[in-house]
Amino acid sequence: MIRISADRLDEIVVQLNEVIKIQSDPNVNLQWVNVKTTLIEVLESINAHVEEINPKINIQIKDGLRVYGVKPYISSIFLNLLTNSLKYRKPNIKMKITVEAYEEDQYTTVAFKDNGRGIDMERHGDKLFGMYKTFHGNKDAKGIGLFISKNQMDAMNAKIEVRSEVDQGATFLLRFPNQKQGKA
């Protein structure tokens, strides 16, 4: 029991350290990040998990579309959203994930949409990005992924929004401010 408690405490310290590092780094290394390439790299990193579940993944992102951000943060956010979709899928229904990106006047938006269990936004919306907040009772849920993702988006002056209904899936919108694109 002591070992389990020590391991959990160590994990909490590591997670808190990550959040503090994100929030306190004034020299965040912003650069142009290719959205589709980054997404494919993340999918390849979880290939075994994806193959096990075998979801239908639909990617609707123009080749060469870039956002101004921190590549490790963007990779981490993509990883968290994809693994959450897989983790919170509905049983006995073919998992579907759509990732699309589009440019608007002020933002380039990357949207992750799934047909999973969804989130009761009326009940949990104000707590969704809180530390250690979980909403589905999964034993392996830690309630840190969305908290870190929100902090990473904030550090890039970007926004994360959620649209969801119970049993109707979830859509996470990542809105990156448009910058003048210089040479890559």
C-alpha cells in the first residue's frame, strides 16, 4: 500500500511539474507546425491501440496547412484528444473519429469529433478542464489530460472549446490565432 501511494504521489508531482513548466515558460518556442503531418505522427505513435479498436478515422486537413504554436504541445494535445476518443467510445458501436481543419478570419481551427459517450456539458461543462476531474467513472481516468491540454493551448495564446451531448459524442475545437505565415 505504501508503494502504491508513493507511486501515485510521484505521478502527481510529475504532472504538477509539467503544468508549472507550461505556465512559467515565457520563452515558449512558437514555430510553424504542419497540422496534418503532426496528426499522422501522433496516430503512428498509438498505432497498436488504434489497430486494436479499429475505428474509422476520417482526416480532412489540407496538405501544408500550418498553425503557429509549440510542436510538442500540439502533439500532446492531439494525443490526448485521440486517446480520449478511443477510451470513451460507446460499446458495440463502430468508433468514428473525424479530424478536420479550416481557416477562418481570426483563427485556424482544428476539430476532433467522435461518436463516443459524450459529456454532459450542463452538469460538467464548468469543470471540464479542471485538474483531476473525471466524468465517466473509468478506472484508468486520471483527470489530468484535458487540464494539461488547456494549459498548453493557453501558453500558445490559443483556445480550446467543447461541444458535446451524452451519447452523441464530443467535438473539441482547437482555435489557433492566425499569424502572417513567413518562410517555413
